[in-house]
Amino acid sequence: MLPHRVCREGLAMTDRTPRLLLSILLVCISAHVDATTIYRYKMPDGSTLYSQTAPRGGKQAGIVRVPPMSRAETEAQGVAKRKLEQDMARADRLAVLRSISLAAAYNDVCRASQRMQTARYAYMHGLVPGPGERQGTVGRFNRLNEAYWERIRDLQQEIDLSELDLDRARTEYERLK
């Protein structure tokens, strides 16, 4: 026969009762710590809202107990979180690289545009014959030698190359944008 005592309320307690009560208390506390309470509310517009706190203007429609996650679920959540952090870090690095590439492409467009403006300026001012490029005059017109025409061809070729360079730079910038 187990020894027993009578507590204040008059209930009989055995020597095992404190251990049993302690076990039940620990289970209840651990269930309370691991489980999450989610409140369900009906909003004035009729929609349902789930929250850990009461929103203003919501009418409590019920309490939903979310059971604690298993060890496998916790580990899977940790793996998913780490993967998400890695993906976000990779996305940040790619965004920085894209910004650098876009800035470089913009600088290329600016440089090519400046080169084309310089080439056009040189061509416009190069139309005037330089010393030694005239062979003579016939009436009111100048007779220009081959050195003049060669210089004009070179200036026109520089304009053409700068236009091609500008088109390439603009295309690359638009591709990156």
C-alpha cells in the first residue's frame, strides 16, 4: 500500500502525485511556449484577418492554435532561411554589378558622343583650305590639291567611325537598361 497524505482541500496525495503534477505542469508550459496563438478576426468589410494581436475595428471570430513545429520542420525552415539569405546576397551583388555595368555603358555613350561632336567640329573647320592646299584660283573659285581632299576624307572617316561607336554604345546602354 502506498503512503498517502491529505492536502488542504481534502484530496488524497500519494508520493507519486508531486512528480505527476510536475510532469503535467512541464508539458503544459512547453506546449504553451512552443505553440503559437493566432487570433482570427472578421473585419468590417467582411474579410478575415489572422494576427497575433487584435486589430482596431476587428471583431474576434475565434482563436486558432498553431501546433509547434517538429524538429524536421524547424531544420527545413532554417535551411530555407539560409538559402533565402544567400539568394538575397547574390541578388544584391548582381544589382551592384548591373549598376556598375550601366554606369560604364553610360560613360561610353558620353565619350562616343563627345568624340562625334569633336569630329564634326573638326570637319566643319577643316573645310577651309590650309596653307599649301590651294593650287590656285580660277575665277572666284579655288583649285584645291590632293592633300586637301585626303584630309577631308580622313575627317569624314572620323565622323563615320564616331557615329558607329556612338550607335554601339547606345545599343549596349539600352541592352543593359
